[in-house]
Amino acid sequence: MLYDKLFIEAIDERSLFAGRERTIPDLEEIHIGYGIDDNYVRCMGTSIASICLNNRESNLVFHVLASGLKSESMMKLEQLAYDFNINIHVYAINNRAFSQLPVQVHFPASIYYRFILPAILSVPKVLYLDADIICLRNIQALFTVDLEDRVVAAVPDLEPLASKRNSILGLDKHTYFNSGVLLIDINNWNSYDVANKALALLAQDPQKFRYPDQDVLNVTLTGKVQYLGREWNQINTPQMVDDGIQLLHFAAHPKPWSIAWNLSDLCNDFTGNIYSKYENLSPWKNSQPTLPQNYKEIKNYARCLLKASEYKEGLYWYGRYIKTKITTKLAGNSK
């Protein structure tokens, strides 16, 4: 199967939200891409706002590959483009190209949308970001990184996860990277045929890849990665402090827009209000914290409540977790 051809067919509609007339037309464009569904449009909008606020002198162009965006979400993206004087290209995606690829509770089909970017953009580089990343500083320097003959620049993942994944995937002398931040050399990506190699491998043996897109990219791009410092993709942890972080990745659960966030040990003096600071400067300001969306999030919330000595509520949500997990598993087995 040639996935790169299916990618083009997967785009049902293209929209451009153009901000006000640019005041910095002579600067080189910086292209940044996301892959989302409507569940993640809120945090992606906040991510975009954080980039704009910390890179006011940059010529920013955003590419949003998305499925199932509601009309309200589209209106807010248009407002975001106007507020920050940027261009946002929105590509409405159907999932036909990904129907045979594995998805999980925390890994919907949108995790594969990053593979579309190099097939549709005619620019030298694009920065792919997960939607749960907040920019804390100017990132212009990232786009001056010389990739030479490498395909992407990425950041090593945290231990012990990285070593465990290398062992399971049979990768020797490889530094396992997190795929939430990828600076992609588009010509090298396409020349190396990354999309077709990676997704064909994933379709052949889906059970091997616990983190589908990330695992398969690590296998495919072994020896083709320029490694960056951890400040370019710092995953949040309970004890973290600001030590020069450029891009803060809220990869752990609960997320900072979740009702469980303030009860979690991930919410500390440094991380506590970072997300809300930028969300409140976006069209998503005054949004309410989200309730758990699946059985894993329900379990996490129940644990947070019990740890905070909210025993009645914690037991209630733990009961909901058990019921929802059973229902989800039975529904999966019936397919």
C-alpha cells in the first residue's frame, strides 16, 4: 500500500484562516504542524498562542490536520489567526488511509496525521508538535539546526521507558526518541520514503508497537536522527523546575485542562498555572476543566481523589472506572 498517495486523498477540505496583514513580510516563514481531533483542539489552540506570544518577531505559519472539528472550533481557530496575526491552514481529514492501523484509548487515528505533513508541504522544514506542548521561550534557534543528511531532529525520551522500548523493538545502539517534537527535513523524509516504510511495518505487526507512531518511527529512522537537547521537548514530571525549557510537553496524565490536574502531583509551583496562563490569552479562555473521557482517565481521577483524601468521590469514580473499562473491553471484543 502506498500511504503517501492515500494521504492526499484523505484531505476532504482545506481552509485558510489568514490573520491581519503581516507586518513582517520579509522574514522567512516558520512552518509548524499539528495532528488532532476535536478533543485536542482546545489545547492545540493554547499551544499556538504560547508560540505566538514568545515568538512575536517570527513569521509563523501553522498547519492543522484535523478530523471532526466542530463549527465552534473552526470559529475559534479563525479568531486565533486574527488575534495573533498569523496564517492557519486547516486540513479536514477523513481516516480512510488509517483504517487498518492500530488505535488505542490514548492513541486515536490523529497520531498518524504527522505523516501527512511532508506529503503536502513544499517547504524545506516543518516542525511537528503534539498538541499538549506549551512554548516557554523563543524557538527561532531550532530552525537553524543543520540536519545534514538526517531526516529529523528529535529529543531522547525519558528513562527507563527509552531503554525498555529499545529492548522490545530490538534496537541496538539507538537512542529512543519522543515523537512529540519532530523537526522534519521534508526532502530527506520523502527521499527516504519514511511514511510508506513506517506505516507498512506498523500494519504488518501492530501488536509489537505499544506506542504506535513513536515506536515505528524509531525503528524506521534509526541512524537518521539529529538529537536535540532535552529543553526542546521536556516532558512534565512531579519534581520538575524551569531550567531553560523551550518546549514543555504535558505528556503525562492528567492533563492541565483536566478536572484532575489540581489534585495531581504533576501540578507543582512551576507547572501549576503554565497551561491556564496561555489558554486565558486564547479564544478558549474561561473554558471549564474537562471531565474524564475514557476509563484510563477515570481511573487516574479516582486515584487523585483518593490520594487527596476525597474518599467518597474517589470511590464513586473508581466504581465508574471499573464499569467503563468492562464496557469498553466488551465493545472491543464484539467488533
